[in-house]
Amino acid sequence: MRRLVAFGSPNRKSSIGNRRSDKGIVLESKQIEEGLEFTPKFNSDGLIPAIAQDAKTGQVLMVAWMNREALDHTIATGRATYYSRSRKKLWKKGEESGHVQTVRQILVDCDQDCLILKVAVDEGQCHVGYQSCFYRALKPGTASDLEFIAQKVYDPAAAYGKK
């Protein structure tokens, strides 16, 4: 597996449509959109959305946030690490449950403000017990009714040692 390399800290805006790279170079929109320098754009809270997708099946597993430290840790270890906004700290996926995400590839969107982590996983990635956090769907023709579209694949109480 090819090891990915992280570059520096959150980007500073230099002007509309431009960003300053970690090397201090002002990047034009075209360089950001079609260039080969990784310059992730973190939001005003220092975060970037990260979508975890099963590398084998393509199923979207979850959406989380990363700060620079979480991204650097993910790249350095090959294991998904996110930033928990509620706990205000790094969240190493699987640290409590054992359901880790081994990163196979990181995709970057055109504006470099969203990531997809293609990950190898075992059972259940959702803390509620499902393979994916997307286990319900809006019922067709309704504006507020949900229906289950998946079955639980593990017992969260056993994984997290609760009750």
C-alpha cells in the first residue's frame, strides 16, 4: 500500500478563489481544482467533512469531521481518525468498539473541501449497531416518515460495554 503524506496546517485564504499552500505559494483556483498539491480547505472551525465508504462495496458508512491533527494521524497510521465535535477531541474509529477503519485511499473533491475515505472494515460501523449510519430512508411520498432499510449486525451494548 502506498503511504500518503500530509502537508502542514489548515490553509489561509489569500484572496477570493485562491489559497496559500503550506509552502507559502498562492494557488489559483485552477491549481486547486486540477493541480497535484494537496491543500485541503478546512472550514472556519478548522474542520473538513470526511465521508467513510466501504472500499469493497462502495457503501457509504458514515460522515464525520476531521481537523488537521485527525487528518495527519489518519495519513500517518493508515487508520481513520476523526474529530468529535461533541467531545472536542480526536476520535480514533474503533478505539472503544474494535470496529476500526483501515484506510485504503483518500479521495479529494474538486475544491479540496471534502474527503472520501475508502476504508476496509469488519462488521458494523455505526454506534447503534448497523453496518452503516445510513440505515433508514425517507418513505416515498412522505415528508417526515422514515423506514428501516437495514438490519443490525452487532450488539452495541456488547461492543461498548454498556448496560
